[in-house]
Amino acid sequence: MSKNIMIINGSLRGAAGNSGAVAKQAAEVLTTGLQQQAAILTLTDRLPTIREVYALLAGCDGFLVITGVYWNNWSSPLQRFIEVTTAFENTPAFFGKPVACAVTMDSVGGIEVAARLQAVFGGLGCWTPPCSTVVLSRTGQEAIDASTGDADDPNNDVWRLDDLQIVLQNLVTAAAMPRNNWVAWPHTGLVIPDGPWPGEGPLDMGTPRFVP
């Protein structure tokens, strides 16, 4: 039975950037190569209501989170998404679902961003399968191009776009595993706010205020 994988494109440039290209390639690998279902949620687009986003997340079986690296961090659209969906922590939106990451960068910071993303989504209720991260860099691609065809290619082990196939195959395998054996720690019960997606402006998702 095919699984439904949600591709979250957190690029500042939306579908036009490096992360957008990776998202498109991932969707092609999932649907054509692995015979799965895939949907791309581009965070720079106008998103539907909070309840509709919750329904989209609850209806999928796993996540591929994609972002560029911006001063050693993920993008502001992805940060806002995490802040809003904190209300969905350990609910059917995330709980027990596998997450993989693809990070694009110029030269540095990508693996650190990917590791922190895995930790954040782990806190939301997801888990990480083996070999579920790929970091694609401009400098790495230049190194690959410079040594392609060499008899003893020193850059054979540099991450490249083709490695996305492995990440996605492991993600699909993990998505097929049962989710009803996991146990959640105590957490605030789900309250889905009504109204449009709060893409900008002050954000109050009901967390306690304790500073007078």
C-alpha cells in the first residue's frame, strides 16, 4: 500500500530556489520511482487555514523537510511554520511519523542545521530513520564536477542529489511501520485555533504567560 509523504519546502525563494528544485526532484522520485504519493507544501506560498494545514499534516505518513542555510540556521518561513505547528505537538499531525531532511547550502552549516531540525521534529513527535539526511552544497557540487571521471575519484562519497533516492527509500520504509506502539510524554492537549494561517505579525498560540 502506497504511503503519502509530505514534502515541506522551507526555502526563502519558494519553488524557485535550490530547495524548490530538491522538492521537485523528491516528488518525482517518490511518485515515479517509488510508486508513493507525495505533496509539496511550499511555505512561502499563501497557506490555507490553520485547521486545513493540520488536516494536511494529519493525513500524511511521513515528512521530508527541505531548507537552505541562512546564517547557520534554517529559513524564516520554516521557523514560522515550526512556531505555529508547536500547537500540534504529539498529535496525529506528527506523532510516530518518520522525518527526513534535505539541506542546501553554499559551503558550511548544513549538517548542523539538519541535526537541529531532526531534534525539533523529534520534539514534535516524529522520529528519524537511518540515513535520512542529505546536505547538498555548492562547493561539494564543484568538487564532484572537478573529479568526475577520475580513475580514483576522491569525491565519490560527497553528498549529491542522487543520494536523495536513498533518503526517500528509507523514509518510505519507515512510513510503513506501525505508529500505535509509541508512547508520548505528558503535553498540553490539542487546541486547533480557528482562522487563517498566521504568516506574519504577532503570534499567540495559547502558551502560558508567566512574566508579569
